[in-house]
Amino acid sequence: MKKLSSFFEKKQSIKILGEILNQESEPILYQKAKTNKPELKRQLKSVAEKWHQGSVRSAILALESDLQHGLK
């Protein structure tokens, strides 16, 4: 059973810039990664460097929050 749950967990997450995007917790960025991963990488690097002292995880959290609240 553990192998099966691990399979589904992997299918609902995408690794980008050393961080995991989870479909449940970062649904907008997850979809963006599925459709255009290189562009999302570029955006995350830029946001991380300019506003989050290089922290990709912080950039992911901030960008997902902004997108969920209509700042598209």
C-alpha cells in the first residue's frame, strides 16, 4: 500500500529549482509548471533574487498567494 500512495504523491508534485510544487498546496504554480516549466523557473528565480534573498521556497509561497488573491 505504501508504494501505491507514494506513486500518487509523486504524480501530484513537480520538482522545480530544488523545491517541490504540490498540486494541493500550490495549485496555480503547479499548473504553470505543467504548461511552461522554463518560464516558471525564470519567474521564480527573478522573484527569489529580488524580494526573497534568493529563497525559492519563499518566492513560491509569495507568488502562489498573490495569484490566489487575484494579482495575476
